[in-house]
Amino acid sequence: MKIEELGEKNRAIPGWIRFLVAAPLIGIASYWVFDYRGIYRWLAELQLSLFDEYHVFLSAILTYLICLVPVFPIFRLLRRRYNQPLEPKPIGRFKLLEQHFPTLYKYVLVTGIVAVMAFISGAYLFVTASMNANLSEIDMSEIRNSEVSNYHVRFEAVLIDRDAEGMIEKNGGATISRVYVPAYQNPLESRLVDHYCIVEFNEKVYNELRDKSGKVELFGVLSKNALPGLVRTEMQDELADEYWVLNYGHNPKTDQTAGYILVIIAIICGILFYFLRISALRKVDVYIESSFDHKKPTANTKEL
């Protein structure tokens, strides 16, 4: 059976039933991907055992594909139940645009999607960055007691190198090497209390900083319970129930700038989408009128 035919038969299944079948599977896959569990964890650790590193994007895609495998036999059973042919519906203007002006249709579709995604991402970045724009001087005790009100912070701490964990990610063609190091007020506290503050470093930055003895000045943005799943698994025996992760050196102003740029891109794409849509639908209307004129019966006239 061709993919087009299969798609037509699947559309005979009511949309709400298709949603009820697929949504839980997508939800499970998303939970595993973002919480480093299930099939995603198995795939990641298989790659780590074979190559000492794992591909985040590839592992996520494979997790979603594996989780969606049950959809095919379920839809096959449902197609037997809902095998009545679909009632013919009048072809909409956008369907005509897709059929007869495919290039223009793609331009309209892409600019619309980019406009929406850029606006959502830009607004999110700008709002969250604005909330943490000011740098606050804090004490480690505030982190330990979860009394942090502003997440853009600077404080002094002792890094415990012996408990550091590293992680290498491959995302597309980029290889990212990170180091996660517990931070405490003093070395004694590190022997009495579970890890409540972990500092995320770029490996090169960490190698430069680790040569310093005693307390070091740390600054960046704090996030609660935000360790990657692999690192959290390695540290879980010594990790506090609630902990904080400091993204060392990160400045929210860079997120604000990125938010501005994305919103500007969204506005430009929105304007392009508006005019492309008007132009495209005019072409469709002209096409409909010309097709209608061609189908009009011609009357034979006789000379009297």
C-alpha cells in the first residue's frame, strides 16, 4: 500500500481517536528524553559503553520513533473499524494553492511557521532574561536553604574536584565537553552535606579555574534541579533532594539580545507571510475563475 493511500485510510479514523492513541506515546517519549529515563537512557548508555560519548539529538529521535511503533498496528486495527470512504469535501483555497502553486505554498507555510516559532522563542527568552537581568551578591547558605530570589548571582565557594563529573555531547556536528563540580562553603561542609550546588563549566574554562586554591568567585545563572540525566545518575547517591545548578559565566543579557533578534525576525517573517498570503490567495482566486469560465457551456447561435 502506498503512503498516500495509507494516509487517506488513516484520515478515516476520527481525529480525537488518533490523538488519544499517539499523545500518550509521545508523552512517554518526552518524559524519557527530558528526564533521562527508559529507552532514551538505554540508548545513551549503550553509546557511552561503546564510544564513551552519546549523541543527544540522535538518541532523542530514536526514542520517539521506537515509542511510536505501536501506533502502526493500532491504526491497522482501527482502519478495519473505520473503513468507510470519506465524504467528498470541497477543496479549500490553501489545498488548491498547494496543488497548483507548490513553490508559493511552501513560501507561505515556511514564513508563517518561522514567524510563530521565532515570536514564541523570542518572547520567552526576553521575559525570563529580564526577570534575572540584575546581578545579585549572595552567600552559599542562601543556595543551601533555597532562599534565592534572583537567579543571576555571584558568590564565593570551594570547588570539590574529587566529586566532579564530566559529560561529552554530540549534537549534530558540534561536540560539547562539560564538567559538573560540586561547590561548598568550605571543604568540611562537603563531607557533612549532600551536594546542593553544582557548577556547570565548559571544560576549558574549568581547567583554567581549577589551578586556583581555596575559594573562587563564581557567577552565572542558577537553575533548580537542572542536572542532565546522565550526570544526575552518577551523582544520585550524594545529591540533595533539592539542588541548584550554576551555569558558570552565563549572562541573561545575552538571552535578552537573542530575544530581541528573534522577535524582530518574527515581525519581518510575519509581514512577509501577510503579503505572500494575500498574493497567493489572489492567484488561487484567478485560477478558480479561469477554471469556471472554461467549464461554461457555449451556446450555438444561428443566423436568422
